[in-house]
Amino acid sequence: MSGGEQTSAGSNKGGASADSLLPQDVVRDLATVLAGVVGDRTSAMDAAVPTVAGRTLTERVTLVRDALLADLPDGYRAFAGVVRSALGDPAFDRWMIWPVTEAVAVRALDGTAEHFKDGLDLLAALTPRLTSEFAVRHFLRVDLPTVLEVAHDWTESADAKVRRLATEGTRPLLPWAKRVPALLTDPAATGPLLDRLYLDPDEGVRRSVANHINDVSRLDSGVAVSATRRWTSATPDEHTTRLVRHALRTLVKAGDRDALAQLGIGDGAAVTVDELALHTPSVPIGDALEFTATLTNTGERSERVVVDYVIHHRKADGSLRPKVFKLSNRTLGAGETVRIRRRHSFQVVTTRVYRTGDHLIELQVNGVRRDRREFRLEPPLGAG
């Protein structure tokens, strides 16, 4: 996306439906833009316009990519020339860019080593219009060292969106993207890129660094903690603490002692849970579990406290699967008591299936599970 809108396409979740993106009018506009470069030789694109309706986003991207490959020149150089000419048109923007980046990957990877590098340069030119983070995955799967070398140059770009491509495109677990086996087996490989970007002046780049490290933490907690320790002990700025906290969020939820220590959080032994009370021990699906918890710092000095709660959801086979949710992050003074109240919604959503029966809730203080209570999830009101 142009201007301040540029973001990971994955962040569109929660906004418009993914399958509503790249609609017929956008595909038609793309055909018009390209016709302005190559004349009327866009028959495949024209034919694709009415066929995108009713398809998933992935299917739309593939359909339009293939139409582009059919209409534009076969040779990489001529193909890339058309795309670069289209960049002169301000209408060449937003969601129409995604299938173009995919077509660039196909042409570049079919060519020479020179075409490979030029294809990466072209992705960098396209990424400010939306993002090239998904297309770069094809290059990473073929030649990781070369892409990391080029991404090193991207970290020095004057354009924050290109710098962001260096970290977002190489994330090991980038949402919506193809996995790159070499990044999964060696999550430390991208460390030099992140070292160059964690102090970036752009918030979007810094957030991408944090999300990248969060991905790494799921693969190798030691690599993630070492990176953040390196940053906080070297040249931190006013944004580093927030970045590190966001980067280690999954490890904090998991109670990883090294991650908690990196954030200056102790074991919370002096903090007692005096009461975990359920106000709705029987919850209809669609309603909410209401609970309160009372915590006291019995120690003689202030204590940083990270309080989470764990819902154990019932699976189809009757077993329970825990999921951690954030509750509170605060400092308790010596002898201080705090009462926390929360409503946890069981509103039906497409990403989770709720099953009736006995469930559990636990409180987690500084990574340590403390108190637990049982509650029952009932059928929706009016059901049956």
C-alpha cells in the first residue's frame, strides 16, 4: 500500500475478508495499466476479470499471475521492463501488486543468476506499492545466502518500506506465506539483518523486527533471548524496551525464565494469589466467563508482575488444550494488594470451535501457574 498504509497483507485479518481482496474491478484496473504499456495485448488479463469472483484470495492471485505471464513477454528482461514502466503509473498500486510480484518471481527464477538478483531489485521497487514479502519467499527457498546478501543492502534503503521488506520477508513463520525450510532449521541466519534494524527510526520496521524475533522464539528460544540481550546491552534507545517486550511475548506467556529475566521480571515468589473467584461458573456459548483475582506482594520491595490467565479448551476427543491470554502487567509495591477483574468472551468466531462440558481456568503469575478453577461451558441460550 502506498504512503502510511503499507503493511503486511496478513494484518488485514480482522478487517475486510481476505477473499474480498483483489476483486474484479482491481483486476480490470491492472489490465488497463498494463495495456498502457504493451498496447492491447492483454487478452488473458481481460479474460481473467470475470473469473475471479467467488474464488479465494490465493486462487485469485494465482489466476491473475498466470494471466500476466501469458500476456507479458516471455524473456525476463522484457517482462521486467514492462513492470518497471508500469511503476510510472500511480494507478499501479495496492492489491493488484501482489500477483505482479508473484509473476516477477516466476520469470526471475526461470532465468540466470543476474535475473535472480534483478528480480529481487524489482521486488524492492514494487514493495512500497503494497508488499513483496510473499514473493521473496520463492527466492529464499532457492538461494538463501544470496537473498540475505541483497536484504543486507535493503536495510540501508532510504525507504522504510524496503527496509521492512528485509525483516518481514525473511520472517521464519510469516503469516500467509510459504515456509522456507532453511530458515526453520537455522533461525539465527537472519540475525545480522535484525541487528541493523532494531534501532530503525520507523515504527513499522521496528514492529517487524519484534514480530520476526517472536517467530524465532517459537523455533529456538535461546536465539531470541540472545538477540534481545545483545540489543539491550549494546545501544538501546527509547524504543528498545518496548520492542523487546513485544518480541518476547510468546516466551513470556510460556513462562520462559530467560525471557522473563531479560525483561527484569523475577519468579514472583513474593506475590500471592489470595483469591481466584468465578462469578459465572456456568457459561452459555456466546456469553462470557467473569472472574476476579486478588494478588498481594508480600515482599519488602516492589515486584514487577506479569499476570496471564490460561483457558483450557475442550477438544473433540475430550482432552483439554491450554491457551494463554494477557491479563495485567504492573508493578506491585511492597505489601500492595490489587484486585483484577476480567470478562472472557465465548462469542462464536470462525477461528475456534467451542465445545460444551467442563473447562478450566488458571492464573499465571510471572510464568508460574498458580490457582485454577473449573467452569462449565453450556449450549447457547435458546439452543435445543
